[in-house]
Amino acid sequence: MRACQDAYEASAEYALDDLPGVEIQHDLFLALPDLTAWSAIAERLSAARAEVRALQIAPDGDGLGLRCRLTRIASGEARALVSDLLEAGVARRGQVEHLLLAAGAAR
């Protein structure tokens, strides 16, 4: 059943890529232990060929909160990136939100 769900999500995402005037962006929210974690995140973003559109890092409890808006990366890749960062211990917590933006939307 999971394979069917994965195939559906992949086909739906590529169908959205073909819609004129629609852009898919992904917001990553990560809790980091300190600023040194950014280098590992930047390496992974570069390897995925993701484009960083916005970046915000702010104090969050005993660490840092990071919000990063990405383009040029598929939804599945963005989710896998967050999972990888959590498994590697680079981030303490993480989630990704997917945004569909119409042409002419504020950037």
C-alpha cells in the first residue's frame, strides 16, 4: 500500500510542475544544537541542488531554530532531507511544509 501512496504522491507532484504559473516551495523548520550544524545542512542542500530562497536562524531554547525556504527540490527529497538530518543528529527536531505559489506571489 505504501508503494501505491509513494507513486501517487510522485505523479501528483510532477503534474503540478507542469501547471503554468505554479511554483512549489518547501519550508524546512529545524531545531539545531548550535550554529556549527549549518555547514552539514548547507552541504546536503548543495548536494540536492536545492535553491535557498530565504533563511532565518534565531535563538530557540538552548539551541537555534532554523527556517529555510527551498525551491528546485521535490517534496519527497525535502522530506528525505529532514529525515536524514534527524538521523545524523544534525537537527534535534524537524519538519517540512510544502507551499504552492501562484505566479506573481510575493517572494
